[in-house]
Amino acid sequence: MLEKMDTDCDFSAAELEAGRLLFAGGSEFVMGAARLDQLPEPLRCEVAFAGRSNVGKSSLLNALSERKALARTSNTPGRTRELNYFKTGPDLHIVDMPGYGYARAGKKLVSAWQNLIKAYLKGRANLRRVFVLVDSRHGVKPNDLEIMELLDEAGVIYQIVLTKADKPSLEMLETVVEKTKQQILKRPAAHRKLHLTSSVKETGIRELRAEIAGLIAR
Ligand code: GDP
């Protein structure tokens, strides 16, 4: 049923196969960067994943790379405020961006981390796309809009990935999909197509891999 939802994301068999191959060799943690001068040389393409804490980002990264504990690294203390780099295939870095929306984080910490993200988004020429993860039960929240604004300003193309699609009823899901499509329609750097995923049911994972593989080929 979920697969039938109209998110405009259709991929050919060849594109799906390219996605499978890209992730078939697994992904490997490279490093965490808390400052711009710690970023690796921009020799590989990058795609980054952003989202509110608890949106299901680690689960999605693990599902993409078929590794149970890959992105656990990003959630270990000390790494949650860093840009965590994972090597996938010969040409790609996946960047796990710090989760946002920690009510408990102090102002100083929040601004240090916003500055890092802002500087990263503005200055990274090899960054091909940012996937903004949104919980499909809740839709776009105010702090999702904040990151979307940063991305619009920086001119970095971003694409919404609705997570935990196994949770809401099909009716609720359709409402959220339609509403989200409307919300991104006029945003300058937003990609029109949404991805709908469930890490638990492995829905939409093959399509997301195909999307990423297509970004490297360009
Ligand atoms: P992160 O903080 O964004 O990295 O989120 P996690 O990946 O740690 O997930 C947060 C919670 O949501 C955990 O309890 C996960 O088991 C749950 N979760 C993540 N993805 C899914 C999903 O696709 N479906 C369901 N039902 N639960 C999920």
C-alpha cells in the first residue's frame, strides 16, 4: 500500500540497481568534524542528512547501508554535535548532520552548532543534496522550517524524506504527503519530489539509494 502513495518518485530498474550497487559494499565511519577546518578534503561528492532529534535518522542511515550499528557512532556522546562522515563506495561521503531541536541544549551550544551548519552549507561545493528528514506522523515542524530556510539561503538543494511511514494510517499519511508537497512548492531550493520511508518495513530504502546514486553520476 505504502508503495502506491504518489510521491512522484519513480526509478527505473537500472537506477535501482545502481543504488543497490553503491551501498552493497557497506559504509564506514570516517570521522566527526566539530569545526570547518576539520572537514575532509572535498574530493568525494557529499550528501547530507538532517532532521530533528528522534526523527529516525540513525535508523534510516543504517537501513541504507544495511549495517545495524553504523550511525550509532553519530549518536554517541560527544559526536551528536558533529558532522559525522561515512564513506560509501569509491566516490561518496554521507554526512550525518547533528540532530536539531534539543530543548535542553544551552543557547551558547545551539548557536555554535548553528554556525557550524550554516558555514558548512554555504561553503561546501561538493555537497550535492541535503535530505531533510521529517516524521510522517507530524509533518514539517517549525525547526524543520528553520533548516529549510538556511538551505534556501545557501542555495543547497534539499529533499524531504518522510520517515516512520509505517506508523500513521494511510489516510493520515496521504494528508501529510499532500500538505508537505504544498509547503515546499514555493521554496527556492526544495526538490519537488518527496521520499517516503520506513526503516522498520524497509519501505522506500531502495528508492533513496537510487536517488543518491543518481547524484554521484552527475
Ligand atoms: P535519530 O535520533 O533521528 O537518529 O532517531 P533514531 O533512528 O534513533 O530513531 C528514534 C526512534 O524511532 C527509535 O525508537 C527508533 O526505533 C524509532 N524509529 C526509527 N525509524 C523508524 C521507522 O521507520 N518506523 C518505526 N515504527 N520506528 C522507527
